[in-house]
Amino acid sequence: MFELVCEIEPPTKPELRKVRHQIGVLSQVASSFLIPDNHIGRATVSSIAVAHEVAAMGGRSIACLNSRDRNLLGFQRDMLTAAAYGVNEFLFVYGDKPMAGDRTSELTVRAMIEEARGLDFASGFRLGVTSGLRKVPAFKKAADFAFAQICFSVPDLLRWREANPLSIPVYAGVMVLASSTMALRLAGTIPDISIPQSLIDRVAQDPRAGVDFACSQIEEIRASGAFDGVHLVPVSRYREMALRLEN
């Protein structure tokens, strides 16, 4: 089954109303929800707490945990908390550059996987990793699933997939460009992401072009049969994406 994993915009204030609204709007099209962790270097409500909220609303969730903000004891605390809340799917990532301060630098994604695998209460946990469009290291191949980085070229995704025949479920990254300003910011801060100038120009003329492009990418990826699903980042366009995907 082709899955659609929808990323939720995590709250930066101590309230969950917007999160609940996103879950409600996207629940008709999403197979599961990915909850980012301190998104783009800003403090947010715990991904584990939001994942628990998703479950309370009848959905399936994947809690993202980054190595940037954790030492070993903090990671062990998070795993205990997750087990207590019944959260059992995780995406382990390195983490974006923080807006202020430094990384703890004590943990890596590999160390998080090894530590989680060794916990006596974690036998039912599913552990995922992310990958850029390059050779996948051996330790990531031993994860339970993988998310390929956001990409605006389906041919590039297919070439990477062919060169990396992973035996675990793999989800292609698709992001909705909400504006040309967003596109330029992404291009300037994440060098691995290449955005066609033609797409930036189209979004500048019509904000709906970002939704159109993301929908066409999803259909093309589904038709290729090369991926088990899509990791969709709808940003502020989640209402439009939900409506389009429902139809």
C-alpha cells in the first residue's frame, strides 16, 4: 500500500489547537503523521507529546527526535516517556542548525539507534532514519524505514532509489512551496535542495502552483512503484493539499 506520511507543523507556544486542526483536516488523506522535533532550530512542544495527541485523535504518528538537542540521559528519558505514552514509531535525525546556542554533540543518529535497540522495553519500537540523495551508510540500512530528503525532481529521486536498493520501506520527500520567498529561503539555507527556477517563478505568480506541483510529484512517485510512500511537508498549505488529495 502506498502511504502518505503528512508532517505536522509543531506548536511553538504551549497550546495544541492548531495541531489538532491540522490532524483533523489531514486525517482523511494521511496514513500517518510525522511530528518534527524543535523544528528548524526553534523550541517546540515535545514531538512525543504531540504524537500522543495524534493517537488520542485516532491517528498513527511518527515522533521525530534529533541528536542535536540531547545527551544520553535526555534520550533515555524520552524513550521512557514514549513507552509510557504508547508512542512506538520514531524518526531519528541529526537536526537543523539551532537558531541560538550550540549542539550538545554527545549523540549521533547511529548512537541513538544502538541505544534504542538495547532498551529492554523497546522491542516494539520502529526506528526510522533520513537520507540525502547519496550513498546510504550501512547502519541506516538496518533501520526499520527511511525517509529520502525533500526533492523537487522525481527523476533524481528515482536515480537515487535505483542506486540504493534498500530492503526497508522508503518514503520520498515532497514539500509544498507556499511562496517564492520560502523557496529562496530554502535554496539559501539547505544546499542539498535544488529548486527549479521555473517553479519559483510560477509560485511567485500563483501561490497555488506549489500545491499543483506537489500533487503532480506525489502521483508521479506513486506511479513509479519505486517508493513505499511519500513524506509530505504541506506547511501552511495543508488545507489545500487535503482538499486536492481527497479529490
